[in-house]
Amino acid sequence: MKSIKELRTLSCVLCLGQALLPLLFAQSQAKAAGSDPIVTISTGQLRGSLTSNGGAVFKNIPFAQPPVGQLRWREPLPAKAWTGVRDATAFGPMCNQNDNKSMPHSEDCLQLNVWTTKWPQTSPVPVMVWIHGGGNTAGSGVEALFNGEVLARHGVVVVNVNYRLGIFGFFAHPGLTKESPHHAAGNYGLADQIVALHWVRDNIAKFGGDPKNVTIFGESAGAGDVNALIASPLTKGLFVRVIAQSGPAGAGLALADAERRGVDFAASLGFTGDDALAKLRGLPETELIVKSARAGLGITVDGWVLQEPATKIYAQGREQKVALLIGNNSQEMQPRGAPGDIRQMISQRYGPLADRALAAYGVNGANDPQPDPENGSVMLQFTTDNSFRCGTVQELIWHTAAKNTGYEYQFSRTVHGQEALGAPHASEIPFIFGTLPVWQNMRKYNDSDQQYAPQMQEYWTNFAKTGDPNGGKLVKWPKFDAAARAYIDFTDSGPVAKEGLRRQACDVFMENQKRQGL
């Protein structure tokens, strides 16, 4: 028999154990709550990771089959299922390109990344799908500048998409047209984006996103892409709102012209005749990247993804009925090469309207005007107007004439110490994503920038939620209409509502476009 002392000791241990049980259970629950999140989608299970704000991120999710071998230059096919739990805690490679050589590239790159606002998500929230820029020849959804964690904190799910670039994404050739079931070629990068949007529709609810409330947004070539997607018959029902940053809709290449470029490229490699396409598919991806650096590719009016030029569809009011927020930066980019004679450039561009255009830019006299405090020199005004700003105004006039909601902006916030350079191309991106630290060494952001960025994030996510960027204490952003042309200017001192951005210059720009049948 045990002694009285031994029984008392055992009794105390049992009591202590009973007292510790709730604590141990609580610790076990806390550990489980803090473990890696797992989600089941249409192709299998994914293990992601938690973010610092209580959300989750899932990286490197395949949305299509690898477009390699005989699938090079073909319509993307839905991803295949896998067994077990796929690790989704590390980014995959960028799509093949000549830029960003410090990061992994691959032809097998059709993946996307998802950031949630919290985990688990108990009720569906709006979804924002980012289409990166880079001239449709560079960039990716894995760049630190496009990290979706901060933006997702505003109550949205953020999706960043990779899509085929350059020769892999925008190459046309008569052989490709002939073998296509749609008798089309050239827009493989856009087709990738469309398949990614189908993936969002089918799977995003598992991440807490609302598949019926999707906004697509992009910058530069990504903006041009989302504007093309508005005009595509293949995207109906896949999104309800669009944000285009520095990239109005373009006409695109005619299929015959794109095919000629493809034939010329193949011939430059010595590939002609019926087996040219097979030889091109047989080239290693690394060799194809180098040899295609000057191939001159772009979005094509292929008869399938784009049945007609996007600008024509907008002008006739046949684009999708979606809310559109679109704008540009104040001094998008310096002209390449040696600066030409601005009067000669304007006269060549505007022909019989040259006198009006020269007057609009203040160069109809002997002396050149002083640079505009916001929009820079006459040359910068001209290049930004003709490549970005006035095409944006034209698109909004067309889009709102078709009874769609539109909002215009200009981002004019300058770099500290470089105010005369205005707001260059892409300078709004770190404010939208809350990724100012990525460019900190280059831009020297300060406390005022840290306070400015959340305002822009609110505008963008408010628009994604309701189609109206306004809310709370934000400066009122008026809707666009053809008469007043109201817009909001993101100036150094804060957002300011204005009207008629570059009205005189844009009026003659639009008249010239109409004269040329564009």
C-alpha cells in the first residue's frame, strides 16, 4: 500500500494535471490557428502561409498547363489536378523575357498568387486581379512592387497573374492561324489572362473572394491589356469593373500584318516553308528569347480574342458595360533618342490641323514657352498627351457615351528633390500597392508619402467594392462626363478635383484621330 504522503503527492499531481488541461488545450488551439492555411480548389489542395496582418497568401498556383513543347503558341489549357497538398509558400518563376535577369525565368510560368484580407474569411469580399505592365515583353506577378498584402488589408482579395510575354505571348504566323481551331494567332498572352479570370471565377470563393465582384486592373501594357479585355467577347461575365493606369485602349495590329512580321522573323532565322513552325517550336526557349529581342510584337486583331480593333468597338459603344477608372501620370516618359524639333514633330503628326496643334502647345510663335509646373516641357506634354493622356480622355468620352460610369485621374505627385521631373511612368504603383519600401532607396519617400499611399489604396479598393471610389473623409472624386471632363489630380499637396485635363490639346488630338480613321 502507498503511504499517506505518497497518496497526497499523487493527488496533487492529478489536480495539477486537471488544472493544466484547459491551458494545454488553449495552446493547442492557438497553434492550430497559427498553422499554415490549407485550401482545396478545383485541381487539388494548397498550403499557403499567413501574412503579418492575419491574412493568408498562396503563391505559384497553376491556372493553366505549361505552354511548352507542342503547347507553345497554343490556346492555354486548364491546369491538371495533382495529388496531395501542393506547397504554395514560394513564388514561381517569371515568364521568359530579356529583362529582370536576376530572377528565375521559365516557359512554364502560368501561375498566379492570391492574398486574402484575413484567414479564414467568413464572408465573401471583392476581388482585384492585377495584370502587370512591361510592354507585354517584361515584368511578372511575382515582383515585390506588386505584393498584394497591404492592398488586401482594405477588405479585398488580390490576385497577381503571370502571362506569356514577347515571342511566347504575342507571336503570329500563318501556320499558327491555320492550325488554330479559331483561325487566330498572336494573342496568347491575352488568352492566358482570360483563362486566369476563369480560374478566379471557379476558385476564388475558396479564398474568401466574391466571384461576382471582380475588378481587373493593370498598368502600362497591363492597362492596355485590360482595356482590350473589355472589348473582347470572351470575357463577358468575368469582371464588373476595370482600372487602367497609364495605358488607354489601342487599335492593335491587323492579323495579316502580324503574320507578315512572324514570317519575317522566322525567315531571319533561316526558317521558311511548311516546316518553319515546327523548327520554331523546336528551338530551346533560351535561344528563342535572345533571337526574338527585336521581333516587334503586339496585340493583334486576331478575330477571336479581339474580333475588331478595340478603339473601334469603344467608338461604337459595343464594349462591355463595366465601370471604368482610368488615368495617367503627369510626365509619363522622356522621348527616346535625340530630341527632335517640336514644331516639326507636331506638324508631321497633325497635318492640316497643325496650326491648331501648334497653338495648343504654345509654339506657334518664335519663342518656346516655359515648362508647365506640373506637365513639364512642351516635348513632355506632347509625348504624354499623344501616348497616354488624350487617348484616356477619348476612351472615357466613348465609354460614358455608352451609359457606363467613368472616373479619370492624373497622378502628379513628384519625387522629393526632383519636382521638375513631375510624376514619371509607373510612379503611382507603390502608392497603390503600399510597397513604398521597394523603391525607398531610389525615391527617398518620407512620412508624407506614407500618409498619402493609404488614401490612394482607399480610392482604388472603394471602386473595386462598389464602382464608386469615394467614401469616408476622402476628397470627392467627381464622375467623368464629356462636357466637364471632371477628374482628380493627385498633386503633391493632396488629391484635388479639377475639370478639362489638357482640353485644348486633347480636342485637336481627338479630331486628328478621327481624321485618320483611328
